Amino acid sequence: MEKCIGLISTNNIDNRFGPLCKHRPPYMLPIGGRYRLIDFAISNLVNHGISTVAVYTGEKIRSTMDHLGNGKPWDLNRRFNGLFLFPPVLDERYKNPYSDIAQYHSTEAFFNQGKEKYILIMHPNILSKVNISEAFKFFKESGADATLVYNRRFDPFGEYINLDKMHIDKEGNLIDIGLNLGTEKTFNHYMDMLFVKKEVFMEIIKESIEIGDANYFKEALLARKHLYKINGYESKGHVEVIRDLRTYYEANLNLLKRDISSELFFEGGTIYTKSKDEPSTLYSESSSVQNSLIANGCIIEGQVEGSIIFRGVKIGKNAIIKNSIVMQKSVVEDGAIIVNSILDKYSRIHKGASIAGSSLVPYVVEKYGHVTKD
């Protein structure tokens, strides 16, 4: 798929993650013991032969630069093509300089210089293993100007309210995109993923800026749906939409389900990330671990159940951790109790302290935070 540019846009991600995103953008949230959310998008692009990947970083880019670097873990550290990081350009010429249309236009030279004829736009906070090669083949063979990827959602209890709801006709052509209000048990969820011809992409960007009728590419495309052939491609795999603290917590714990973790981590290629050399995890005789993901470099002396434990975590004797996420280099001292909680990096729960949240509202300890018994 050398004819296609992979474009990861982060400009329209809501920040509803509380203190977890105080110093990092949402797409850089840790997941699964050793990964970041953006690893899934980049790895899926690379696994399907896309060798030119552009990331529009948004603000708070220090962690992005540190993690992605020159793209070596994804084999994107190339002399030609490879990984491109575009920090935000706040140019007063644009009606809304923070919008993705303004950011795309500010890097017009990048698109003009590339030999690729097609663009794949992805959302880094929607985790899935879409078969990009099959979707691209469908897009080209259908002769469409743009193909939008969607997933059929069964939603009898209204869990996916306010997700994008895609309407298509019997021939699979786009009618429109609205919001899911829970009026139907099953709906087409637009996954914020689309293929588009580069010439059409650039045409829409320029026209939108000149007319001033849209700030975001999806908005501009829908306003011109009568001018182009736009259809839909159904992806049938598992999808995690991480849009707030609750869905982030749930997505992590869903990885404890074997069928979900096998699909997201291994089907269609593995997930790559920045490597960190750590020794194997040490389990003492007093430790007890059930249904959990434990990264390397940890020391486990207490009880862990239904939890995600990141690299270098230390869990003391008689400590209890249930249904929780404990991030890198955190320390849980002897006798501490953690239930339905998220501990950010380098946090410490002191001896005998207890914290507990709920499955809907997990308790959060921010980076470098301390919780004492008193």
C-alpha cells in the first residue's frame, strides 16, 4: 500500500480524562501494561504496508516526541517516507487555527511532495484491527472519491450514546452522519476512519478555507457529499472507543478477556511500541495473581486480581489490588488496598492506605501522587 499516506489526526479529541491528561494528550494514554493508545493506529498502518505516516500531535507534545521519536519501533526511521510529526501551527490567517483543516493546510507542501495518490485518516483513540488492505481494495475497486469505515453496533442499553451514527442507502452509499441517540438497538458507528483521494482531499481543504464553511474535514466532506461519490466499508472486528475516563478504564480491563486481547494484539499483525529493557517480574511466595496483565520489571508480594500492572511496579506484602490499573514505577506499600482505581506513573500508596472507586467512576491518583493512611 505504498500509494497511501497514513494520517493520524488528534485535533478533535475531547479531553475528558481528568488528571490523567494534565501533562499528556489523550492519544498518549498508557494501555495494556506497556503500550500507548497511538501504538495501535501506527502498528496497524505499518502491518498493512503503509510506510508514510503523519501524526498531527496537537498540544502537550513532550510525551509524544519522547515515545514516537524517529519511528524506529515501527520501522519508520527511513531516509525517505517514514514518520512525520506535525506540531500545531497557530496561524491567525485561519478562521479556527486549532481545527484539523487549518493544520492540514499548513502542511500542504508535505502532501504536494508525496507521490502517494490516496490518504487514510485515522482516529488514535478508536482501537481496532480493521483490515486496512481489504478496505483499501474495496475503496479503489468501488471507484469512490472517499470510503468511510464503520462498525455495526448492537446497543440495546444505550451504552454508545453520542457516537457518530452513519446512514447509508441500499447500495452502500453515504446518506449522512449524525449522533446516536439510542433510538435503535443496532446502528452503524462511523469509526472516524476514511480513505480519500489526495486530489479530493486537497480540493476540499482549500475550498473550505476560502469559503469558511467548515473547521473540520469530516464537516467539510459531509457538506459536499452531493459532489463526490462517498460510500461505506463495514469492519466487523472488535472496537474500543476511548472518549472519557470510564471508557479508558473499561478498555484496559477488557484486555483481560482472551478473545479481545488476542484480536487487538495479534490478529493482522502485532502491536509495536517503544521498548524498555527491564528484568523479568519477581513473584514472592506471598504473592497471589489472578486474571491480570503484569508487565516486566515488577516486584509482586501482595494480591492482584483483575488488574493491569505496568512496568516496574512494586506491590508490598498483604497489599490488595482489584480491578485497577497501576501505571509504570508506581509503589503500593504493605497492607494497602486499591479497588476500581487508576494510579498514574510514579504514584505511591502508603502503608495501610485504602482507595476505592467504582466501575463507572474509577478513583484516580495523578502522576507522582501520594495517598497516605491518614
